[in-house]
Amino acid sequence: MGDAAFDVDRDAVLAHAKAVGVTHIVVIGESLAGSERAVALAHGAAGRSATAGVHPHEASSWSDDARQRVRALLAAPEVVAVGETGLDYHYMHAPREAQRRAFEAQLELGRELGKPVVVHARDADDDMAAVLRSLAPAEPVVVLHSFSSGDAVWEAGMAINAYFSFSGMITFKNWGLTDRLSGCPADRLLVETDAPYLAPVPHRGKRNEPGFVRAVAERAAVLRGEDLATLAQRTTENARRCFGQRIDRAL
């Protein structure tokens, strides 16, 4: 919701999300400016929270000053998590060393402040698994966002009781990790949109938006052999446990 793609019709997108049953939206911060924008969008708004952090694409901007700015944002009541942070060796918008430094620093912020950390992982399985294995279970709580990683990251995430969040990718014909979705512990399962990216079928190719999470949940329920109502209740409970009682504040 913080992306510029929603600047022209943000209110209409929120209304649509509410109409299809979405009750709360976490607006993701991906840079210092993006985190400030996410917090502003969540401030005083029922049904919206924010995260604050620096994405691996922006990791070269990480510094002592950036750490202090992110830390200050994390003190706001609207901010429920650190991130989005992590490792992305696909595009390499920042050197690996810079990505690892920023990622580890933000994990430490999560541990220090008792906030969950939303983690992005792409084409960096070995290093990601090594970082996750270095953590104690739930210190900090880790959310492996838009999960599509391999065995090493899955096993490392399981070892630390991470949450596994699945996006619109699970609706794609070429989705090949059905066993990960079906095998995810019920109390560690989340669904998301990653809006404005990865719109689920039947919206693929369009701008993604929060209301489309219903299509993700419907597909997840089918792949897990569950009914939609049960999965929706469970993932809401998991989000509340992960992000806190603020999740109960509805749109």
C-alpha cells in the first residue's frame, strides 16, 4: 500500500480489500524513505500497521545513521516489525557484503526491540540458511516472506520456528513447492500479497493489491486440503501472534 502504484486510487483499493473480507493491512517499508511513508500511512489509521527497514536492494545505504533512523521508526506504535530486509543475489543491486551487514544489523534490532523481522530471500540460499542457523529460536521472530526458497532455508527456518508466508506464486502453474505449503506447520503459516507485485491467478499480470489475498488463501486452502474459513481463521491467529494485538484493529 505504500508503493507509488497506489497513489492514484489508494482509498478505492482499501475499500475493495474491506469488501472482500480483509481486516488489516501491514504496509511494508523497503528503504528509509519507504519506511517513513509506511509509518505515515499507518499513523492513526484503523486496520493498518507498518514495518520499518532496509531491503537488500537498498543495503548499500545502511549506516549508523540509517540504523538510528530505523530504530526510531520502530518505536512508533504503528510499527509491528523490522523489514523488509534479507538477501537477494538475483539482481545484486548491492554487494553481498553490504547485504549481509544490513541484514544482520536488522536482525539484531529485532532481537533488541522484541519485534519480528520480515525476511526477503532470493537466490541466496546458502548464506540465508547460515544466518538463520546462527539464530536462537524466536530470537528474533522471523517471517520468511513470499516463501520460495530451497531445502536449506526451509530447514533452517523450521529449526528457529520461523513463520512461512506464501504469496500469489502458489497460484501459478509453475509453482513447484506444494509440499512446502502443505507441510508448513499450521501455527507457522501466513498468506500475503506482496502488493503491487506477484498478483495471483486470475489477476496475474495486473497490479497486485491487498484484496487479492483472498485468492491466495483460497488456493492455499485447496493445496492443504482445508476449507477457506479454517485457513483464514488460522492465518489471522498466526498474524496476531507474530505481529501483536494491533492486528485486531480492523479496516
